[in-house]
Amino acid sequence: MSHTLDADAVRAWCALALDALGRAREEIDAINVYPVADGDTGTNLYLTVESAARAVDGVFHGHATTDPVSPPAFPDTVRAMAHGALIGARGNSGTILAQLLRGMAEVLTADPGTSPGTDDAERLRRALRRAVESAYEGVARPVEGTVLTVAAAAADGAANAPGDAAAVARAAYESARTALAATPAQLEVLGRAGVVDAGGLGLVEVLGALTRALAGETAQQPSHDAAAPETPATRAWRAESCPADSGGGAEPSYEVIYLLEADDTAVARLRTRLDALGESLVVVGGDGLWNVHVHVDDAGAAVEAGVEAGRPYRIRITHFGAAQEERTRTRERSQRAVVAVVPGEGLAGLCTEAGATVVAPRPGQQPTGEELVEAIRRAHAREVVLLPNDAELRQTAAAAAEQARAEGVRVALIPTRSAVQGIAALAVHEPGRRFDEDVVAMTAAAGATRYAELAVAERQSWTMAGVCQAGDVLGLIDGDVAVIGAELAATAETVLDRMLAAGGEMVTLVLGADVPDAVADRLERHVRGGHLAVDTVVYRGGQQSAPLIVGVE
């Protein structure tokens, strides 16, 4: 069943595109030979779409606080997608993809009153055409046989396609596939390597995701229909087939990327100056915010040009040779990693700082086994400790661990049932220990941590603590309802007293997204006043799933 081109479709598109690029990332990296054979196009596209998806999720989460029934406005969602891609764009292809999305947003967010009678299909046709125009405008020296060629073919296919928006997206996708297969004949370096264009392949994955989103699929319904065309070129996707250089003589030494706040006039001068300094110049954006990408020998001069034009920030300078050597060394030396599923940005940041590779589930949804496997792959380690931090994820995590083992990774699954158990396990993690010893220590720390969760009842129901009404605060200890109360802080105090009655040395409080700091202050005072020698630590978790998570060690 076809889906309307609305806010939900945009969110599904981002999620499906991220899922598809996660699966294809290593393949795309392996065939990355143009403009520089630095093996990171797939990763850059993934990070670009990840930033877009996070921005879209942010709009949904913000809207839910004021109107939990209806989705946010379509224009707000599309603008968030384009802005998120712009500020998170990585590499040449990621920057071009961001501009493609910005071009689409220009059409899709236009006032419908300016185009009376325009339906979703026609809006999508015009959006894809504007996307290509804006991408060519952003690239200083367009080259055919690249992602630009694939994008242009997609717009051409959409222009002549009858039917609804889903049919238009399908036509664009099929045309892009055909154009991708032809890229080795258009660009000599691709032909010599026997591969298709890496950025073009990434765009095909993104368009395939759009097709599936408008067909009504979600990220929990993966489809292999979006696979790239099976041709001699695509069958040659192997890292060892990539040449050491692009075959065009000496390449610039550095990739320089930064966001820039500047007006249009200054950016026009900047383009001229950077074009003289280097190559692969892409400047995209507008409305005072730009993403600048260029390959140069003099990185300092490229940054100075940005300073003269406006205010550059988020400056990233990469030495191509050093980056490749670092990736190789990292893959060779990374012995052990921890992969943790954690709800909320605050907890995700905490675990990331502790060295974990984080999987952040979408609100109300469990991560899929493929997402867990992708996180294990992303960790690039021979040994991985997997922390699901949710009792309901046990089987999914076990299947993901088994798949990763089949790929040659040694995986230990610690059956943590709450984020606080995962935090306790991560706190004693020592990569320098023998793997088995480390797993035993982490398992013991998690097992010594009792956990509780405060939730709000959605309806009247029977529980182990009696009958609750809609709106009651439920205190679940180790997964079972133990306390029913009318107010969050008072119910949490009762939960803490019951948990600490069996002893404890440390209380961990993880505050949800909308819980005020005053609640934590009250609970800390309660613990100090009634339970001597018990320490309390508070984290602003930011999770939507529960107002409060409690751990007692």
C-alpha cells in the first residue's frame, strides 16, 4: 500500500536509508577509488544520513511533548532532514548528498498555495529535478560518471514516470541503478578498477530507501530489493581491487571540511579562491550556513579563506595517507570493544565517553538484530562484549552475537536487563585483561546491581501490587510492579526504601527527558537521611521510555 508523502514517510525514509547504508557501508568503502582512494565514502554517507535521521527524530520528539497524537508538520520534518544532513555532511559524496536533500526540501516545503493542484507525484518529480540542479551548482567542476550522473538519471526517470509518488520514486530508483552500472564506462579510473562509482552506489541505496518508504515499509521490514544491479562491475566490489591511487597523477594531501556562516557574496569569492587552491571543491547550503569541502595541499590556506569569508567552525582536516594508515592500524590493533544498547542521548554520551560503541533505539522500538550486528562490525574489534540492557532484547542480542561469531568475531553476551546494569558492567571493563576475566568481572558487576524503573500506567490493569488506574505511577523492581503511587518522587522514595532494605552501597538515578532536577535532589536527600553510608550518583539520561531508572549496587 502506497504511503502519502508526509512527515511519517520522511522519517521512514531516513530510517530505511540509514539501515541500507549500514549494510552497504563496507562495500561502498571498498570501491571508493574516486576522487581519492581513501576508502571512506560508505562511512561518510552513513554519517551524513545518520545526522539527518537524528534531526528528524528530534522534530518528532519535540512535537510529541505538545501533541502526542498527530505527527509534526511535513515542512518542519523535511527542513530538519536537509539541515541535519548539511551540518553532519562528511566527505565529497556526503556533502553532495546533503545538497541533493536541500534541493528537494526547497520544493517540498514550498507553500502549496503557490502550486495549486500539485499532487505528491508531481512535487516529487520537481523535487528530484531541483535536487540535481542544486547539486551541480554546489560542485565547482562537475565530473560525469559520479554521483551527479546517477542523480541526474534519477530525476530524468522520475520526470517521465506516471502514477503516484511511490511509482515516481520507483522509476527514479530504477533509472539510477541503470546509470550506476554505466559509470565504469564514463570514468576511466572506475573502468580500470572494475567498479562502479562509490557515491553513486550510496545514492542508489538512498533512493531505494525512498521507494520502500513510499511503499509503506519501515526499518523493521528490511528488503533486499534495493540491492545494486548485478553486473561485472558490481561483482568486483572488493577492497583488493582498489588501486592505490586514482590514476591521475599527484593527488592533494589534505581533505578540508568545515561549516561556514557567511553571506552569499562572500561565499562566491570563497569558491573562486578555493577552486584555485585545490580540487574536488563542493560548497553547499544557503541562508547563511554552508558546508565547505575541498582537497588541497595547503590546508591552512583553505581554512584562512573560510575565515576571510565568514565564521568557519567544526573544521576537520584529514591527511589522506595518514588517515588510511590510521584505519589500518586501528583495525589491526583493536582487540576488544563493548557494544551497548542505551536509551537516551545522555546515557549514549556517557557510554561513548567510556569507550563503548552505542546503539540508541528509537522511542517505542527495539533495535533489530541487524542493527546490533552492524554495531559489532562498526566496533572493528576481534573481541566484543555485548550489553543489550533490556530483558526483551535477550533473544535478538543472542541471534546477533551468533551472526557476528559466524563472521569471525569473538562475542560474549552479558544478559543485562537494564541500562544501570550496563553502566555497572562498563565501569569495571578493562581491555587489558584476558577476555574471559573481563567478561566475568563485567557479568559480576551487572549481576550485583538491582534495577528498578518508574513508569506511568496507560490504562487500568491488574499488577502484582494490585489494581492500577491510568495515570498511576508504577514502581517496577527487577521487572515486576512492586509499588503503585500517585506521584513520581514519592513513589521512587518507596521503591528506594524497598531496594535498600536488602543492603546497598551505591544508588544510581537516571533521569528521563522531562524529569526536573528537583526530583533527583529530593531523592538524594531521602537516601542521605534514611540510609547511612550509601552514595548516590545522578545521570541526565534523556530517555523517553521511563521517567526514572534506578540502580542499587
